[in-house]
Amino acid sequence: MDRLTQAIEAVDLPELVARLWPESGARPGRPGLYRAAWRGDRKPSLSLFRARGVWFFRDHATGQSGNAYHLLRAAGLSKEEAVAILLGERPLPELPRPPKRERPRARPPVDLGEALAEAQARLRGEKALPKVLEGRGIALEEAVDLGMGLSPEGDLLLPIYDPEGRVVAVKVRHQEPRDGQRYRYLTRGSGTPPWYGPGFGHRNALLVVEGELNAVALYLAVGDLLDVVGVAGVNGTLPEPDGRPTFLLLDGDEAGQKAAERWQAALGGHVLPPLEGGDACEVAARAGREALRKEVLARVAQALLESV
């Protein structure tokens, strides 16, 4: 076997292309589809591949194909230039170094108390119910009393209280979904803690609800009789069972009804039939708070009767 044939069989063709035409996008040792940069190729049409241990090319735009020698000739090099390159008699440019990736700047941590205080002041300054709370069955004054806030973009900030009334997280409800999401937490690492209604622990029974804003609507409707806890969706963190009569209220969709059995296994108690006409916020907004109260208490009474 002559020296040229040996060189053709030994050459790393993607590396050779990367050295001669860095703008091709070729990477040493990597087969793939690249740009034939010597003819101003903007759309990748150059295939580099190995067969029986030897590198070959196919230019899909021109129909040319062959080994490394044929590629150099197709690129416009003379026979002498092609041979000199393959035999190592002509120095080649250094491989282009990949650009250094700058580390993304870390966002400064959010001061939860400061951010919430600013949002609360902004909500107190509103003259009418913000759009983000429309149709939720919650009045502006009630939102202010429960410590909610408003972002400059019009998003709702809902403080998540623990059983002792301390703020353990702040959940943001976007006025319009962002990246397909309606909700997010203001700070990372808070988990999905449940929302506990004010004065938690002073009633004789517990109502656990899917959704924190639904829990707010229900606290305003039946909070004088039941302690209310809002869970962050069907997969949110559940409260600890405390031995009191417990009632579980989930949405009527498939996800809610599938989660009901799991909630009941964890908390015990009674699964209430879903509300008619939507979730608690929707019922309160459409039919009024008194209608929501009657509908929920009727379900609680029926559950108690069935358990006797």
C-alpha cells in the first residue's frame, strides 16, 4: 500500500475539514451533516461518515462524493496541494477553540419579606379589584386583609401561612400564563407547603381543599365553622392529620378524582362530592358566597350522616 493510500485511510476527515474550514461546523471524529464552506454553503449539505474504517464524504448539493483526497479536489485544491496536505507536508491551521461559555450571572436572592411588603403596599393602593383576582370570589379588601400583594406586572402574590400563621412561602399567580405556567413560587426551595387559614386549630373540624385560592374562598365562606387548608394542586404537600373530623374537597376533573383516594389514605376523613359548576372560587364568583357556604355545609352534613 502506497503512502497516499495509507494517509487517506488514516485521516480524520471531520478534523481535516474543521482545520481548513472552521465555519463548516465540523468536529473532529464526529460524523454528521456540515456546511461545504468552500462554496459558501449556508445550509448544511455535506455528509461526513465512516465506512469500513475509512472516512468518506457526500455533497448532497452537488452530488460529489469520495474519500478525503476527492473532497480536497472538490474544494478546489490542486492534486499537488491535496497530496501535500494528506501526507503532512503542508502545515495546517490550528483547530478552532470552542468559545468560552460565560457562566450565567446568578440572580440575587429575593428578600421574601421586602418583596411581599412592596406587593402588599401596591395592592392597598389599588382603587378597584385587580384583573388577576377577577372571578375568584374574593373582594379587594379581603385580599388586603389576608396579606396578598400585587406585582408591578399585575401578578398576585399570595403568602402561604403555616399553622402558626407564619409566612413560609409566597406563591405567584400570573395574570397571564408564562411559559405555559399559571403559578410559580417567588423563591426556590420552598417546596409546596399548604396554605393554612388564619386562626388555624380553633375549630372542631378540618376542610382540606385543592388549590390555595379555593381555600381562601372557602375560608371566607365557612371559616367560622371549619379550619381550612389549601393544598398546592393534587400533588402538593398535604397537612399532617391531627385527629379531628376531616373533609376533603377536590376539583371534579379526572386529576382531582384520582387524587381523592390518595388524600383519603393519607389523611383519613371524608371525600366530599365536587362542587357543582366549578371550583370554590368559581361558585363564589358566580352564585355568591352564601351559596358556596350552603353547598359545602350540605356536603359536610351528608358525609357525617353517612358515617353514623
